[in-house]
Amino acid sequence: MRNFFKVLKFEYSGMVRPKSFLITTVLIAAVLLAAANLPLILGLFNRGDDATGHDYIDTGMQITGVFYDETGLYTPEVLASFLPQYNWVPVASPAMIEPGIDAGEFAVGLHLTAVATTAFAPGGSSMAHWGAYYEMGRFVAQADLLEQIGIDAETIGAVLTTVPELEVVSVGRDGGQGQVVAMGFTILLMLMVSVCGGIVAQSVGTEKTSKAMELLTISTSSNSLIFGKVFGVVLAALTQFGLMLVPAFAMLYFNLERWHEFSPVAGAIIEMIFTSNMLGLAFLFFLLSFFTYAFVFAALSSTASRPEDLGSAQSLPSMLLMFAYFAALLAPDAWLRVLSYVPFFSPLVMMARATMTEVPVIEIALSAGVSLLYVIGLGLLSAKIYRIGVMLTGNRPSIRQIFKLLRQS
């Protein structure tokens, strides 16, 4: 155990002491803090403008929509019953609509006739309200039929503009938002594990060329060497990621209300992250993913006799990590349930499942427990491969040759 802590301390200090570690951490932390404060920064540069850069008529929290009505049925109040997010203003001529939108004076325009509804919006914008425009046309058709059977226009308007109360109760997790969060977390986990695994592999490959390596291998158990090395790297990685991510997440939480105003979708996603168990799960499954792959990176890198062989030694764990990433995001649900307990796949797959859907706590705990057993088994197996690998010279052995040497030893 004493040798384990010596190796851990050596690896940790070797990673955090260089100035490049501090410079990289500070620069990335600054970028993440700027991204977390994006609504505040844009607000300083776009006072009086909306988030899209158009100088719409200032109406408080609403943006302006204009309309020209040929039917005599539409008023700002009637249009607000269809699309309440706009402040509706009538214009004197339909010819004013297109130039006004092109100049950025208002966000949407409607030309309303008895037979058709024509909607105008800035180029490239999504016509997400086509259903409401369709309802406007149906409103005119219904009003015309009611008028034909003798009902006066005032009664028709009162009936057709009656808006019932609507209460929406969300049951479970939002699948669309959950998928976005799952993709983001899975990509982040894969990159972090890949980078840290590469650091472990590079460290092993560099030390193998050292003259002191043979003496160190003889005087220290392989378990202490590989576990100390892997734990040292993960502590250094957690130090760096903590310095970069914790301030950014804290600023996101502090700016949550601004994010809701800036983008309701982004605000909802950020709020979902903070109000659920995702951050805790991400940390847990990062550790399980890292240790799973780090031991394999270390063991196979120890079999490389030359630095140029490190790339091929890292190809197997890199491919497994890539397969796990694509499985987590693209595999059918039935496969995901099975892969949640399969070595190399379980941490990433269960992280994606728990983010996109409501997974029972017992399944998460079982997947984490099984992954922990895999980690312990891989660590012990990797220690044996490591002891054999650091003594090997010549061409890098194949996987079959490695297991043959393990049986002989």
C-alpha cells in the first residue's frame, strides 16, 4: 500500500506541476465561463434588440406581429387568442408587411382574406406556427357559415374567440430534451475518458524506455504500479476538470433565469440538469468508464516496445470506446437494457438511458455494481499483463500471445 501511494503521488505531481497544465486549465475555464454567461454578454451588446439581432418594436416581453384584415373579423385581441406571444398591430396596407419584415421592424406579418391567410416571416426562420395560421382560416370559414344562418357578427366573434383554460401536466422526463442532454453528456464522457486513457498509455510507454523501470518493477508489485498510476491520472484529471467545470456550472445555475429569457429550450435543458440526478450520475459513470478503459490502455501500452507502437496498442480500447458511444445513442431500447450490464458498454449506455428516460434506481445501482466488479477484475488482469509487458522487447505481441504468456506465468 505504501508503494501504491508513492506511485500515485509521483503520477499526480508529474501531471499538475507543469505550467502547461495551469495555462490549459485557465484558458478552458475562461471559455466555459464566457459560454455560461452568454445571455449576459449578448445583453450588453444588444440592448434594445432581440436575441436574433432584429430591432423589433419594443413591447416589453413580446415581439411585434402586424396584420392586414380584409374580412372585418380580426382584431388584435382575436389574433392574440391564436398567437399570444406576439403583440399584434394592424397596418394600413398589405404592401407594408414585406418591407417591414425585411427591415427588421417586426417579426411576422399576416394578410387575412375571406378565402386565404398569407403569413410572412424573415428568411430562414421556422414556420412553427402554421397550425395557428390554419386555424385562423378555419375561423373565417366558420364565421361565414354562422353568418349565413342569421347569427350576428358580434355573437360570432364572442363565440369563436372564447379560449378555454389549458393545463399541461408533464409526466416523466422530456424525451427530446433528455436526448439532447444524453448526447452532450455521452460525448463529454467519451472525450474525457479517451483523453485520460491516452495520458495513461503515454505515461506507460514513456516509462518503459527508462532504465529505472526494471528496478521499479522488481521492487514494487505490479498491482501497486498500475493502480497507483491509474489513480494518479484520474485524480489529476478530476482536479483539472473540477477547476474548469465547477465554476462554469455554478455560473449556469446563477444565470438560470437569464437563460430562460434568452432561450426557453436551453433554459429548460439547463434546469433539467440541475433539478435531476444527472450531475451525480455523470460523475459516477465517468469514474467507472475511466477506470474500465484506463486499465486496458495501461496494460496494452506496456506491451509496446517502441513509442511508435503505442498507436496500435491503443487501437483496441479506442474502438471499444467508440462502439460504446454509438451504442449508447443509437442502439434500440431492448439492446440498451442488455448492454447496461456488458463490460466496456455499461457505464456509457446506462448514463445515456438514465438521462433520456426514467430508469429505476435498482437498475442504475445494479449496473454500477456490475461495472465496479469489471473494473476490479480488469485492474488485476491488467497488472499481470503490465508486469509481463514491461519486460518484453522486440515486436509487440498479439492478444493471443499475451494470454499465452499469462498462462505460462
